[in-house]
Amino acid sequence: MQTAIQKLFNTCKDVFSDSRPGFVPSPAAVKLLGSVLDDMKPSDLGLRQSMPYFRSTDARAKPPVTYMHLYECDKFSMGIFCLPQNAVIPLHNHPGMTVFSKILFGSMHIKSYDWATTVGIKVYIECECDFNVVQPHEIKLAKVKANAVYTAPCDTSILYPAEGGNIHCFTAVTPVAVLDVLGPPYSEKEGRDCTYYSFFPYPSFSGGDDLINGDIEGHEWLEERKKPEDFIVVGARYKGPKFVEK
């Protein structure tokens, strides 16, 4: 009988066979892969909440996030993020990617954004940067797509290159495990590097102007930032059921 992880791998290979930057699988393919992920359980991947990856060791610091690499090729990647309680994966994007995220156990707060559909809404703020030189920084308007706590079992989250919450942040309310499938994967060489963001309330930089016809609560400003120094990801070897790359 085919194992759950083998079924997932085979499905990903089919769904992302034509994967490239900006690629979006067909609705039928999205539904198929989503249903396979919806059926995945922690035991299908050899995961237990008692594993050390889900325990915080220092209450004074943000706990590190553990990443278990499952598979990667130029078409797609599969991996598991293991977050202790209060661990955070900061606000970041997925350039040109379609991403499936399945919470295997635990509760997690997700905040996600898409860029505002009104083209060209951006402002510049003056910021004192290196060497005390005041420089303009661009911030862009984004629409909040999700801002809620999700608890397993729940449906797989799916985001697309230009919609569905392509920019998101994860905060572990309890210890949580998330299975991620990305197509295509990140590639700095091909210009798909991960960008991190800070966010600001809409009134902070609107200058009192109503740029979005009254929908203020649904929008915030995002500014690119360096990877947060306190965001630490450590690798761990996957020891769950095997699958064959055929």
C-alpha cells in the first residue's frame, strides 16, 4: 500500500511538472494536492509533540524554528517547520510561488497580505540609516487577507503568486508543526530570494488622505527590512517514513 508521504510526493511531482516562476496549477490540481495534504497526519511523517523541536529552552529569548528538509528540485520543495510555543516566522514573501501550508498539529496565528490592487500606491519615509545619513525608504500599501488563529485539524492554506496572502507571518500559539509545499522553490540564483517586511497601520503614512476609499482597516503599509537577527532556523534530519523519488 502506498504511504501517505509517497502519495504526497507523487502528487506534487504531477501538479508541479510544469512549474516555473508565476506558475499556478489548474483548479483541479490545486484541489487534488490540497485534499492529499488535508489527509496528512503527524504520524505519516514520524512527528510527535514530545520531540525536542517543539520545546522552548530559554524563556527570555524567542525560540528557534526547526526546519526538516524533505525534498527539493527546480520544480517544487517539501519541508516541515517545527515551532515551539511563541516561536515566530516573521513577515516574508514567496515571489512567483504557489504555496500549500498544512498545520499538522497545534495552533498558529497567521497574518497575511496581498499588495493593494490600486496600482502605484506607495509613499516614501525619511529614515536615519547607517552613518546617521537620512535616506528615503519606500513603503507600499498591502491589503490584509488573514489575521486569525488556526488550529489543527483545519484545511490546507493555499497562497498564489499574486493573491491569497503571498506575504505572511506565523506565530505559534502552542507548539505547532507545519508541512509546506512550494512550487517553484526559493532560488536566490534565479531571483526568488525571500524578502522580509515590517508593517505599519494605514494612518501612519497616509498624510490624512483617503487613498483607498474608506477601507482603512483592511490595509497596512509594508516596508522591506533585513532578516530579523532574532529569527533563527536550525536544520533537522527527517527520520519519518521513506519515499521514493521515481
